[in-house]
Amino acid sequence: MYLAISAVAAMCAFLAAVQTRNTKRLGEDLRVKTVEAESFQLTARTMEQRLHTEEAARMQLADRITKVETALRESEDTACRLRQELQTGRKAAKELQEELDSTKDAHDAAISAMWSARNEVDNLKQENGKLTEALNTEREAAEHLREELLKEQAYRLSTEGRIMREVNNLLCYDGTAHGQEDLSDE
């Protein structure tokens, strides 16, 4: 029995040594697992902080998205209003272009009429020059005829005057040379 007790004691010592070795190994594993757990805990806290940061960023992003959507709606309204103003401006530009074309046509017609009038004035100036030249020729001819007429009248008057004096001398002849008009003056 002593042997059995010794064997049991040896077995217990062996088991105790195995248990000690297992305990050391388990303690070492526990320390490693504790370090890993602390590392995981730190990682979890970091992830949680990141999650809170990302949640805040997501909230800011949601606010920005809302602001962008609002700005987009406002810009669409502005774009619609600007399109309407552009259409109104195009209509006004088209009306102004039509008015400009009408004014241009009237201007072209006025210029054409002005050139026609200028050509007519030039033609009238030429005719006036010809008529002036003809008038000057007629004046010269009339002046020449007038001079001829005056000469003829003077000659006729002098001839008539002589005849009248002769008739007067004949009527008044008293047989003397007295009272006779002298005809030699002429």
C-alpha cells in the first residue's frame, strides 16, 4: 500500500506538475488573450469613435445633400426663369430685327429716291445749262436785233424827219430862203 500511496503521490505530483505547467501555459495564454482583448477593446473604441465621426460626417453630408438639393431646386427655378427671359429676349430681338429690316428697307428706298432725285437734279442742271446757253444766245440775238431795230428806227425817223421838213418847207415856202430849215445838219 505504501507503494500504492507512493504511486498515487507520484501520480499526484506528476499531475500537479502537469497542472502547473498547464496553469503557466494557461496563464501565458490568458495574458496573451488579455493583451489581445485589450487590443480588441482599443480597436473597438477606435471603431466606435470612427463610427461616431462617420455618423457626424454622414449627418453633415446629409445636411449638405439637403442644401445642395435646395440649391439645385433654386437653380432649376432660376434656370427656368432665365429660359423664359431668354425666350422673351429672343422675341424682342426678333421684333427689333424685323423693325430694323423694315427701317433698312425704308432707308434703302429713301436712298434710292435720293439718288433718283439727285440724278434728276443733275439732268435739270444740264438742261438748265443748255437753256441758259440758249437764253444767252437769244439775248445776244435779241440785243443784235434791238440794235438793228434802233438803227432802222433812227434811220426811219431821220428819213421821216427830212420828209416832214421838206413837206413843211414846201408848205411854208414864201419864195425866199428865209424860214427854210437847213437839211444839211443831218
